[in-house]
Amino acid sequence: MEQHLYEAEHHAFRDLCREFLAREAVPHNDEWEKAGIVDREVWRKAGRAGLLGTDVDEEYGGGGQKDFRFNAVLVEEIVAAGASGLGFGLHNDVVAPYLTDLTTPDQRKRWLPGFCSGDIVTAIAMSEPGAGSDLAGIRTSAVRDGDSWVLNGQKTFITNGEMADLVIVVAKTDPSKGAHGISLFAVETGTPGFTRGRRLEKVGLKANDTAELFFDDCRLPADHLIGQENAGFYHLMANLPRERLGIAVAAVAAAEHILGITLEYARTREAFGRPIGKFQHNRFLLAELDTEVTIARTFLNHCIVEHNAGRLSVTDAAKAKWWTTELQNKVADRCVQLHGGYGFMLEYPVAKAWLNSRVQTIYGGTTEIMKEIIGRGLGL
């Protein structure tokens, strides 16, 4: 389907992203997957190429483009390159608004230049061993002590967690208020009491470092509070639609990529004397998948436009997140089946895509939580 979302400057940016990934990521993917982490220097190279902080003000070294289409282009190209270890999407799409919209001038001067140059890799720490979707159930606490905050607790499943130089940590500052007693804190690498646990072994996304984080009497300066005290839940709710939109971008890009690979395979792979795509069952299946992916792309593009206009609702973001990620998994599963035994071999891109797809319906809010949000929006 012809897209009308992107303009000339986005196509030029796509060329830049594609060239960067072909040069700096694709040749190293296998090595990074074995290591379980990407090379730290690739972040600085991305910063020099202008791929980080595209919507951060130019005075801090950013691109100054308040246009989520640039974010989407980068994520789409990362997916197409199979460079699943690059946590640029989380950095640009998820963490950026906390640092641009909720910080003081001094905080922005301290962190944003490194954010854009790649000298500061970021992460956000919400999930805990006993609290994932239930943010009100977190146990990590921050207690005011003079001109400091003392942070105690544990986080898990943290993307970029091992490499991050700056982590935004969600903590309870007033337990009596439940979700309304949560605050956000910026924790820098090297802060006493901040340690990292083991690198978590995952089913997919092998090159993307995911870690446990520990805070034991971790003392933070008072000015490391992000946003307003006890307003963390509201800050998170305001930014989660953008995070879920970013996940939907990756989901649709992956579904399109997997489908494209499989269509080519169906045209060239023969069985019983003819290409497998010529069998009616397979042809109908591919027709159905192509239709659904086109519908997903159409709604996603609408959501991107709405986000740029400041109109993307919480419920529409939830719809985009759950529908596209479930579709990504469906496409991956059906395409593995169409590849037969080869689809189960990791040397085939469809196999890795299948493994990498599974987590999409879990992080950023599970499908079940997304449906809860939509259901409440219907007044149920």
C-alpha cells in the first residue's frame, strides 16, 4: 500500500538510518547476540550520526524535530536490519519525554547533551519481581533525608539496564497514597548503593541487554527528583501512550518484514512440482495476513498523526499496542509454518523474528491490561 505518512525529509532520514545500520550494526549482529549486549561505541556513533534525541532541542545537541515520524523511521529500519540489540527506541521514544518535559533547566543541561551524543545511555525502571503491570504494587521506596533521597528496592526486566548511564527509577515516596504516592528519580551509574545483577537470559532479543537493578541505601541529591513529588503515576500515564505507540511501530514493521520474507519464500520454494504460494490454502493465508497488516499499518499511521497533533488518546494507544503486537505474533507464527522445517532454523530470519515477537504482547503493558484500559474507556 502506498504510504502518505512520510515526506521527503523522512525518506532522507530513512536513507541515513539504513546506511548507518548496514555499516555499524548488521556486520556485528551475530557477535552481539552471542555476547548478549551490543558494543558501547555504537551508541556514540549513533549520536554522531544524528540518530539520538531527534526531538530534543538543538541547544542540547538534539535534532529539534518534534515529529514522531523520525522516531518511527529509525525503529522501522532497526527492525528491518534485524538489529534487535540496539535500544535506541527505548532511549528516544520512552525516556526522552521524561528528560525534556519534566526536568529543570539545570537537569536538562546535565543530561540531555550526553543523551544526544550517545555518551549517556538511558533506561527506565518500573517493573519489579512482584509488580509488573500493577504499578501501584511497587515496593521500591525513596525516603527524604535532609537534602537527599534514600532509595531502596529492586527492579527487573530493565532494557538497557546493564549499559545504562542514567536510569529513571519509579519509587514510592508516600506509601499511604498508593499509586498517588509514586515519584520518579534519576540515578546515575556510579552512585553508591546502585548495583546491577545478572544479565537476564531471554527467549529472544538476544543482543539487547536486560538486567536486574538493586538500590541499597542509594543516596540521591534532592535535585535528582524528576517532575513533581508524588506525581510519578501521572507522569507515567501521560507518557505511556507514546511508549505504546513506539511498540506498535516496531510490531507493524516486524509484521511487514516477516510477511515480505515469506512472500518471497512462497514464490521460490517448490513442493509437489510448483511454488508453495500456488497452493490455495497458502495463497489465501498470505492474502489474509497481507490484509490484516495493511489494516494495522493504516491505523498505526493514523495514531502517529494524532500523536504529532497532541491528540493520541490513552485508549487509542492501547488499541494500537495490543492489536499490532498480537498480529505480529500471528504473522510470525503463520510464516514459520509456511517455511516448514527451515522456519525452525535460527539461520533463517523468520525464526529469529518469531522468537523476538513473543515479548511484544507483554512489555509496555500486556494485552490484557490494554483491553482493561479500552473497556474502561467504554464505560464498562
